[in-house]
Amino acid sequence: MSTAPSLRIVRRMLRGGLLSVAGADEVGRGALCGPVTVAVVQVTEATRSAPQGVRDSKLLSAEARTRLAPRIRRWAPYGIGHATPAEIDEFGIIAALRLAGHRAIAALPDPPSTVLLDGNHDYLTAPEQDALFVPAGLLSDTPPVVTMIKADLRCAAVAAASILAKTERDAIMADLAPDFPEYGWATNKGYAAPDHLAALAELGPTPHHRVSWRLPGIGSPEPEQVVMGEEIR
């Protein structure tokens, strides 16, 4: 398989009668603070090939992601959504991902026919037991969702979404960093790096931390709220 993702998968879906497919990816799920962010990039039959260099964000340097992000925004319709640390604490990480994803979809100019979601878990579709749980920002109707493991390596729309999500969230953490310099967010972006953990142990959490999680300097979290590992990149 080519190392460069393409639109072949999406074009095959479109030939099945869909009007558009939105590739979706998230970032920040395993961070200790800051938002969780989801981006979607919408593709139709008229969409040209992705800008050269688009890859899964984890395979790119920060400089390459920053260079590609404006090209992706010019290339195809996109939406970016966030869920705040307070929402993560109140609703849990999966429901927060759902909120962020629905906000990203709502930012598209037209609802997509289907969402192609990286991974094997559909966090966009609310379980039946949560049908009455509709916090602000949740769509009344979720588009059909197709999950695909390693979609960010195979599909250019998902790879592009991963770049938009990563650059957007990194910018948020960089903007917050000067107000809390001890935590090292300019470089660790809120993940569990040694300088971040040391500052938490010494100073405790800030208003931007997910305080329901198992963090140094605070008490035990709710059972489902634990620190989840994710590579700092």
C-alpha cells in the first residue's frame, strides 16, 4: 500500500450513491488538560486530490502540519469542534468526543451523507440509553458513521482532518501556555510529560485541567475517568 493516503476509499463510497463523505479524526483524548478536538473534512465527487504532503498528523513535524493546514482549508469544506475540560469532567470523555464531533459536523456548509471515522469505535452516535441526553452542541440527527482502523493512513480526507484537529488544538494550548508557564504546555500540549506532571504534583491543577481524572495533586477520579496514554507529538 502506498505511504500516501488517497481519496480512493471515499470515491468508492461516493459511487455507491452518497452525495458527500466527511473524513473525521480527533486529538486530545489522552491529554491531562485542554479540550478534546475533532475535525472533519468533506469530500464530494467534485473534490480534487488532496494537497501534496497530506499524511496522518502523527507522521508530520509541527512545521509541516502548520504549512499544510491552510492548504487543507482551501482544498475542501471543513469543520472543527471542541469539548471543554469542564464538559469532559461532567459528561465523560466519550460523550465529550461526541460533542466535539457534532460541533465539527455542524460547522460544515452542508450535512454529510456519511462520516468516515478513524478507529474502530463510533463515538459520534449516541447509545440508545443516552437518547434523552442532549447537551448544547449535540446534533438532533447523527449522520451515518463508518469506522475504519488506520483510516488516517489510508484516506486523505481523514488524514487532512487529523492535521486540522492537531494544529487547532496545539494553537489553543500554546495560547494558554504563557499564563501557566510551569506546566510546559508550549511543548507538551497538555499531555503527561515529566515537566507537566511535576508542576501538577507541586502546584495542583489549573482551571484547564480535567479534574475528574487521576492527576497528581488531586484525589481519586470517577471510575471511568483515568489518564489515557497518548503520544506527545
